[in-house]
Amino acid sequence: MSPERRPRLVVYTHVYPNSSQPNFGLFVRERMRRVAQELELVVVAPAPWFPFQGLLRRFKPEYRPRLPLHETQDGIDVYHPRYFSFPGFLKWTDGWFQALGSWRLMRRLKREHRFDIIDAHFIYPDGVAAKLLSRWLGCPYTVTLRGSLRRFERSPMEKKQIQQALKGASLVLSVADSLRQDAIAWGHPPDHVRVVGNGVDLDRFGPEDRVSGRERYGLPANARLLVSVGGLTERKGFHRVIEVMPSLLERIPDLHFAIAGGATPEGNNEPQLRQQIQDLQLEDRVHLLGPVSPDELRYLYSAGDVFVLATRFEGWANVFLEASACGLPIVTTRVGGNAEVVNSPDVGLLVPFGDAKALEDALHQALTATWDTEAILRHARDNAWQHRIPELVEIFRAIHARSESSVPCSDLEGR
């Protein structure tokens, strides 16, 4: 395809790193900044706003932080238009308000020929807003499924809008087959939903010296160490691991548990975690390290013996591949797309969600087993980003070509 025929994209998502939340939505940026090496793109990351949210920040400092209207990341323009969003209720209005809040900026970018395709990430509210903007601006859109569809099962207003957004997309992308199967179960044609998983940056993540990694974070040199990474929210399940620590310590007396992460827009249960640690008298065994930058995480992963995430749901958690790239075996719950990432007993162990005894036993097994580190590293190499991006680029090129010629995208589906 000639250079002038290359499509231009607008990545449309409320989950994207920003100057106030540098670790928020890194998985979206990591994916799309690599696409930007092949195709021109701009990012529109709408920010929720409510007239009195400044008062709420007095009680929850991390709540909806102030964002610049524009910033540049990796040479990519990132815009943060505000949209009206009720705090905690009437969430079925978010898609409409997000589209309205983005309308003026998106119209200007379209007139400046900055994009041909809207590439929305997360179905709600981003995918719903993308459907509206697509109709108003006369351009195709895609939706990438992340997280969970099932959480909308009992929200009929949101679900109806989601169904319409999925149906109207040129193509629905999914980071995991589990999400694809959920969309199919909702009645969408299998050929309309295509899996393109996330990947891992092997230049950023790789094995480092274990002893120096532990020194870096003040962790004991000779102990056995569990490591976990993620936002401090109930969903990630750090409390579930802490819950089984007393029993594990009876079996593995030198065990420690290090958690890297901080508050996120999804929530902050650090006070509850600290209370739990105190109640179980684990102050000298559980280490809350706070947020760790992506460039530093390789040292923390390499310091550990086992990576654990007792999460309630995930689409495709990049932390698993990051841990694998550093040679760490994994213990996690069999939810969402976890079994697609931890897809072999050579890589890690899966346990039923909510089964504390199974989690304890799997952690004990993982901590006392002899793992084939080369097999774990090979798994990470097989899932490097360079295996994902060409497929994405080809999808966008084909959608653009058919949009230009007004030919349906049917032969895109099912490839």
C-alpha cells in the first residue's frame, strides 16, 4: 500500500498513562506506541469531571486528579478532553457524556486529517462513545475488549449500549479468547470478534541479579520471596495472599511477600491491607513498596522466587508476561484470560478463585519446586510484542482500504 494510503488512527480510551497517573493504562500505551512506529496516530484520553470533585479529593487525594488538556508522550500527541460524569451513580450516561465531551476536539482532529479510524479500548464507556462519534464524524471504528464483559450482565442500560457498540464496529478485537467467548455468548458472530493478545517488551523486562534486586528494595537476601504487582484494589486480591500467609509461614518459615503498587482510579485499599497485615502480625513479612516505575520493575521481578496474583478478574494481565520475561514462575486464579497467559504447568499454576486452601497449596508447591527457567523465558519470547503488532497494523490497513472503497469488511472477519 502506498504511504498516502496508510490509515491514521485516533486511539480513544479513558485508560491511558498521564502526568498525574504515570502507571495508569500502561498496557494500552505499550501496545499502541508500537503501532505508532508503523501508522500515524493521536491519542484522545477523556477525563471524567464533576463540578464538586475537588471537594472529594480532600478525602480521596487520588480521585480524578487534574490532567493537562494536552501532553506529548513518546512523540505522540495525547489529549484529555473533560466529560461530565456523575461520581458513583447514573453510570449508564457515561458513554453519551464522554462522546459529547470529546466531540469538539474529535471534529477538529478529523478536519485536520489526523485520523481515519477510531480505535477504542474498553467497551464501556469508550466503545459506546466511539460508536456515537463514528456516526457523527462519518468514519469507521474498532473496539478492543479488555477487562470483563460479565460485570455488565446486571446493568441493562449499559449492556444495551454495549451490544449496539459491538454490532456497529468494523471489527471487535479482544486481548483474550475468554473475552471473545463472552461476546459470542452475547450473540455476536464469531467471525466479528478477533483475538490479538498483548505482548511483552523484552528490552525492558529480563532477568537481573537476585541479590542486588533484593538490596535495591530492602528485602532479605536469603528468604523465599513472593512478588506481586498491581494497583492496590480489592480486585487484584493482595488480601487473599496475605490471608494465607500465616499458614504458609508454618510450612515455609523464611517466607516474605513484596507488593508493588499504589492507588488507582479503580480504588485504593491500602488502609485495609495495612490493617490486615497488622491484625495478622505480619508487619515484618509483608512489604508494601508503593508504586514502582516500569523501568524498575525488572529488578523487583528478578528479586522474587514466585509471582502471585490472586485476582478476581482480568482480561489479559501483562504482569504475567513481565514476570515470565524475568524468569519467575506464576501462581494465579483461573479467571478471565489468565489461563491463556499462564497456559502451561511449565510457566505456572492456576487455582480456583476464592479457594484459599488451593491458593496456599499452589504457593507452597511453586516455592518448593524446581522450575525450568529457560522454558519460562522461552514463553515470554514467544509472546513478545513483535509477534503482535504486524497483525494489528494489517487489520487497520484493511479496514481503511475497505472504508475508502465502501466495501464491507467481511473478509477481515475470521482471519
